Amino acid sequence: MNTIKAALIKAMEAYFKEDVRRINHAHRVTEYAEELLKREGGDYPIVIGAAVLHDLSGTSSQSSVAIMVNFNCLSSVVKNRWLPHLQSLAPKPGIASN
């Protein structure tokens, strides 16, 4: 398994804990994304990152999204591309989230 994909999946599974339905769904979406990459090409870290992490903002706390990825496990490519995006999802201090 690709190192980027493995690190993202590990973080996603830790985030969802015992929510097997969400974990299995993320795995299926990631498999579809890999098929699309084979057929159409694309930026692997972005496509796989989007596939693995796509449901995280649908959970109870968007602020957890910015915290959940263990950036020590990820390559600098993913850190540089995803960190700004994850930070943009986190609620600003003093602003209530859904």
C-alpha cells in the first residue's frame, strides 16, 4: 500500500473509531478513486486524500478534522497540500460550528 494512502487510512480509521459503516464507505470510495486514477490520471495525493477524508466534515466536530491527521506519518507533499485545506475547515475561535 502506498505510504500516503496508508497514513491517511490509519488516521481516518482512528478518527471514526468503531464506526465500521463510515470506515468501510471510505475504503470503497478510495478503491473507486484508485480506479479513476488508473483510467484518467490525476494527482495521487490529492485524489486519494480527498477519497479517504471526504466524510470527515460530516461528523459532529469539524475542528477535529484539523487535529486528526498525524502529520508525522505523512509526506511533505501531503502536508503542504492538505494542511492549508484542513486548517480552513476548522471553525474560527468564537464562531460556533454546527
